[in-house]
Amino acid sequence: MRSACLFLLTCVAAVLPAVAQTHSLRLPDMPLADAINLLAEQTDTVIIAEASDLAGLSAKPLSGQMEVDEALAALLSGTSLSVSRDRNGVWIIRRQQPERAAPESSAHRPPAIRPVPLPPPAIDLPRTYDTIIVTGSRAGLQAWESLSPVDVLDQTDLAAPVSDDFSDVLADNLPGFFVQRRPLSDGAVFVRPYSLRNLSADHTLILVNGKRRHRSAMLNTGGSQSPDLSKIPTNAIQRVEILRDGASAQYGSDAIAGVLNIITRDDALAEGFAQYSQYYEGDGIQKRLGLGGGARGGAGGFRLSLDYSDAAPTSRARQRLDALQYLEEHPEADIADPVQKWGQPEREDVRALLIADRDVGIGQLYTLINASRGQGVSDFNWRSPATPSVYAASAAFGDWSLIDIYPNGFTPQFGQEERDVSATLGLKGVSAGGLTYDFSAGFGENRIDYFLYDTINASMGPDSPTQFDAGGLRQQEFNLNADFRTRLPAPPSFARPIDLAFGLEHRLERYAIAAGDPASYEIGPGAVDGLTSGSNGFPGYTQDQAKTYDQTNWAAYADVEARPGDNSQLGVALRFEEFDTFGSRLNGKLSYRRDLLAGLAVRATVSTGFKAPTPAQLFSERTSQGVAPDTLDVYTNGRFSPTGPVADILSERPDVDIAPLKPETSINLSTGLVFRPMNGLVASADVYRTEVRDRIFTSENYTLDPVERMRLAALGVPGGESITEVGFYQNSFVTRTSGIDLVLDYDRRLVGGDLALGLSFNYNNTDVLNSDFVDNPSRVDRFERLYPRFSTHASAGFRRGPWSFHTKLRWIGPWVDYTNQDADFIQEFGAEVFIDASVSIELDDKTTLSFGAENLFNQYPDEAVLEVSKGLIYSRNAPYDTDGGQYFLRLSARF
């Protein structure tokens, strides 16, 4: 409550009754084209010019309080350029020339300055809801005019969070979008699961500049396989458009919850930043560096963005109970306190994104290349010297004992090396007949390699190494797209011609497993005495598992938007897809919007959707180890292909039928109101319902009997002789998610500065309608409420002169987790309020200093019951950061 009151007082203090008509501008010494582009962004004004007219010209520094015409006059002083304003409020820069000179066609010479949406004349503040969106509509609509709800995050939103992980940036800005930390969860600690509207991560389609982003090689919680958002440098992003509606009929598989389209920067402005952050507890120190810049001329240009991050680990843990017991019995033991860390891993990442374009005779040639490389290390569960499956004596090793190597137990260190690359090459333009075309080819690859050290293959005894290459995962995708757009004649009663978009797509998806070194999966002679095989903590992938799996599909779509009258819009989309693994799928979408009054509109959509199972879900297999919180002994579990020999073994049971996977399908309904009663204020309310059938998720675990374990060992399954339980991905159940989104944005000029207020709210309720675990109320409740049912984000920002202030409140609702490994009971965690605050000051025309804190009042969630015996304090399934408050210092510069 104290946090909420302080936040509200902060907002109220900014609302003072004085209005000015000038802008606070800060433009450094830079090329004239970049200066005008920056002026357009800072004032949210449409400024159009020919690239050749601005080429080679420079602008002097400009700062102070002034109107747009004054700023343009100062920038163009000393040049042969003039500026005028048309009746729509668009500023046009021209070279002085006779009136009879005809301008060249814009189809061959694009403007140097990309149009920035024009606000109403009385308002001079940047507003993202006026942005011309390219997601959900191919006809070029403003965000607030869209047929479906579309959120827009600009560079100010994206730069505010401390984290270098783009998924954290989204969670900080979008209600209903959550991302988990997942400590001690194998690869999930590095490739973190996220959720939109309580649906799976792979129910949200990720695009970059309208092109499908490739998936991570990692299969995450419940089997979702989605793109790794952390590989995209945030300083390379111009804006993000979030379509909160089903869109499989427009974009294909995965767009059940919505579409997230990342629009990259293509300006030439050279800039950089350095950032230091640290948690209040004194750990988790992160150092970040970012650079970006490029060049732009009349025929094209490029921009390169680089981002580097080095983050130290965090730990929010107590000493394990078995460690305390061991110390009582062996006071001379030298073990750490705590013996294992529950927190964020140690990480180092380098990211780069290059975008370039060039005008050629038949259009514009463009490319985008995104590459990243990272490495991280995290603790696994501590192995006590009293653990029998690791330290038990074996006749095969004589007098040798693991005590000789790890006398005080050991904590395996689990690491991941990642390499991610994507490239798109395309050609777009407009034909003489007015047909817009865009041909592109794309490639994406995600490579993950696992390694361990400070561990052992217990079954090998003295012959075992203490560090292992455990193998890795590979995901490759190849895309070919041909997209077209044109306008068709409409009946006389229509307000404008009909916009038609259509196209073809072909995609190849390839998933591969790379084998580890033999010691990482070898079954040594000590296995007969109960010693676990494979690299302890994470058995490596075997040669038998090292296979490659492919899936191909092609698609055709048509998307029509029309205005049957002055006050109505209609959208119809159809998409047909054919997969070589399971067959074809046809999806459709119908959208309608009507303006009821000036500034008030109603919109509604109905659509079908689907998500195709991936090769990884269809064929991949994995064994993993953990420590039981009750016995504190090591156990081994396995997850296997639903079409493999292990599935055949389980299907021999009379009550078990492991079936091949089929696509998930959905029906999406939504309706809402958009309200713009006055300049600077936009509000929307949308209700929705998404029903997903044949949802892919991990099945119930099956406990193996000794005969079945022997059969697994005979198949060469890593640790097969000691596997206790197995599971499979199955089309397990049907869910229905219903909810509401409320958004309000208000911007105005106050006391000579710019005030921006925002409020957004999401509530959703998920019901499991039919499942193979419907008789387990605790598991059903945990699935329905693993993520909070509601979340609210409220923000206030004020800029005047060189000073800027920003604060944000996040109110996140209750959620639940298990209390024990058997999932018999659940624990409810209460609602939390987090406050972020920051201050920025422009030291000069080129340099800005920012400082502030996230989770300013150091809030922590309730302590967890599950795995408390292993030193866990806060649930690793928490939908937010559980490390407390952190402060940061950032220095930004333009060169």
C-alpha cells in the first residue's frame, strides 16, 4: 500500500495547470538528414524530403524551447532548401526550383525521412497509438484505428528496463506477459519460458520486420519451443507492435495468442551507452555496453547495432538441510554456506544486428543479419557425501571411493554455450501497375551446447573425468516468401478502394541433436551397484540420440480490407497450409470495426488458429537428474518421443496409449471499444476468449517397473537402468482462456514540459475443460493459475528541458505453485506491487546521464514451501524477478 500511495503522489505532483506550445529540443551536431529525422521523432511531426536534397549537408547543434517551424528554419539556414506546410499539417522540404519542374516518382526515390504520424494540431507530444502499424493490417492504419487491438512500444519504453534480455523488457511493459527465472532447471535457466495471456510461449508468433523469427533449439516448460528473445539487441529496435488477437489466418502457425512484431532501426545516428547495475543484496552486478550507427544516402544505407553484457550470478538461498545435518556429524567439513545458489546464472553475451538497403533498378534490395553468442554457468543440486546413488561403494572399484575426489560433497556446475544467427535477403518495390511486391529468403539457426564440471560419472568410478561435453541441440529454419499488395476497384458505396494482400510461403524446419563425449553417457561397471551413469546432473546425449529431423510446409494466403462505408471497416483473411508430417490446415479470420460517434468505435473479430507440432516435439528425447526433496537422493527421469520404442514399451500396458502428436487448434473471439474523446487521450477495452484444443503438454509421468528399466537400458537410453519415471509430449487437453484488456494513454504539454501517463490492465481466466489429469485437482489448479490472473501497469513520465523523470507501478495478482513433488497440494502466493523510478539529465547536446532503481522498495514474494529442504526461498516458477531491488547508472551519448 505504501508503494502505491507514493506512486500516486508522484503522478499527482506532475499535473500542474500551465500549457506551452513549444518543444524542448536537443539536436547534436550530425548530418542534416539525421537531424531532421530526430526532430520529427521528438516532435512527432511528419517531415518529408528527398534524400538527394539532403545528402552531404550537416546541421549545427540545436537546443532550447522552440516550435517546429523555428527549428526547421534553424536547421536549413545557409542551404538552398525551403520548407512549407500543406493543409494536412505535413512539413515538406524542397530544393528551390521553378514551379514547372516535376518531382521524381517516389517509387524510384524514397524519402530520406520516414513519415512520422501526424498528431492533431493542438497536441505536440509523441503518441505511439498514432503510429502507422504494419502488424495485423497490411493496409497501413494508425494503431488506434486498427481492426484488432495493437500495442506499440517505442524506444523510450524499450530503453527504460535495466535488463539486457528482451523478454524482461516486454514483461516490464506488457500486462499479461510474464517471464520466469527458472533457476536449477537445466537449459530453462538460460532460455527462459514466457507467456502471453496464460498461453504457451509458442502460442505467440514472433516476427522481425514482418518476417518469422526462428525458434530456439531448447524445448521449455511443458514442451513449448519458441524463439529466444534474449538474442535480439534492444538498442537495435525502433519499436515493437503487439497484436493481441489470434492471427493464424494472416501469419500461419503459432499466432494463437497474438503476434509480436519487432521493427528494427534503420537510421544513421551514431550513439552508444554504458550501464552498470547491481542488486541491493550486493550481487548480480551487470555491465553493459552498446554501440550503434551507420550511413544513409540517396540510394540506401545501413545501420549496425552492437550490445555486450556481462552479468554476475545472484543467490537467494539458505543452507540445505542435508548440509546442516552433515556439518553436525562432520564439524571439520569445509563446505560453502549455502552449498548451492538459487538465483540467476552467471552470463556473458554479445549481440549484433545489421540492417541495410539499396535501391536497384527493379526496387529496393534489403538485408537483415542478427548474430549473437553467449555463455552461462549455473549451480545444480548439491550432492551430499551421504548420497548412496553417487557415493555408495562398489566392488568394481576396490577400495576407491568418491570421497577421494569430493570429500565434502559436490555441486555440479552446468553451463551452456549458445550461438544464434539469422539472415534475411529480399527485394521489394512497386510495379508500374501499382502492385507492391516483396520477395525474401530467410535463414535462422540456434545452436546450444551443454557442458558440466565439478561433477562425476559415478558408474565409471576412478576412470571418470570431472568435466564433460554433454552434447547439444540444433534448430534450423529456412523460409521463402512472396508477398504482394494492391488496390482493387470498389463499388460506389465504398469509401475507398479495396486493399488486397496475398502471397506464398515455404518453410523448412530442421532439428538435430549432437552427441556428447562418451563419458557423459557411458554406463560404467558401478551401475550394477546402483551408482548413476552419465555426467551427474545432466547425462549427455548418446550417439543413438544424435539424429536430425525435418519438417516442411508451404502456405498460401489472401487478406482483404475494405471500407463498406465512411464509418465502417471490414477485414477477411484466409490461409491454407500443407505440412508433410500431418497434412493440411485452412484457417480464416473475419474482422469488423464501426465508428459509432466521433472518437468512439466498436471492433470485433472471430478467427480460427493452429500451432503445428515441431520436429523437436515430435522426435526429441531427454533424460535428466534431480534430487528428491524428501529423501535428498538422486533420481533420473526421462522424456521420450511419442512415436519411439520407449512409447511402444509403455503402450503395452493395458491402460496406456501413447499417441502421435497432431496440431493444436483454436477458436478466437474478441470485441472491444476504442475511445478518443479529446486530443491526447486514447482508451480501449477489449474482451476475448481463446479455446485451444489438442493442446500439447507433458503427459503424466509413468513409474517404470524393473523389467521396463532393463528394456530401456538395452535400448542404450542414458541412465536407462536407473530411470524411475518417463513422460511424453501428448495432445493432453482443451483449455479456454477468457479475459479483458484495458488501455489508457494520456499526453499533454504542462509547465513548459511534456507529460505522459499510461494505464494498462489485463485479466484472464484459464479453464481446463478436458485433460488426462482432470482427476488431479491440484495439478489442474496449478496449470490454470501458474501465471497471475491479473496484472496492472501504471506509468508517469515528465520531460522539461534537460531533465526527465519516469516512474512505473506494476501490480501483479496472485498465482499458485505446488507444495511437494507429488503435486498433492498447492500454495497460493499473494499479489505484489513493484515500483520503478528513474531520472535522466542531458549533460550537453550529446550526453545523457540516467540513474534509478527497479523494485525501488525491495519487495519480495512469499516464501515457497516446495523444495525448502534444498535451501530454496522463493519459488523458481515465480512470474517475476525474485532477487529484490536493484539500482542502475547509464551514460548515453550521440557521436
